[in-house]
Amino acid sequence: MAVKNTETGEVHRGYKGGKTECGFDTSESHWEASNASITCEKDGCKN
């Protein structure tokens, strides 16, 4: 599953309402569920 930060356009591995694999909190309103390819290059998301 992927989540997209609507402010930056970056797509992370994780779930809306939780945390991304690289540690961002996705419970805030600027995160949305996505089917897009992961674009985050940080450890956890890119692996």
C-alpha cells in the first residue's frame, strides 16, 4: 500500500492513518491513500 503527501507529491510505502515505512505520521489531512509507485528514497520506503 502507498500513501501520497498532497503537499509535496511524494509517495511513500505505508497506510493512511498510520505511519510510513520511513517514519512519517499519515493521520494528518495532507496524506491520502494512493496506488502510485513509491517515490520516497528514504530507508524503509525504497526497500
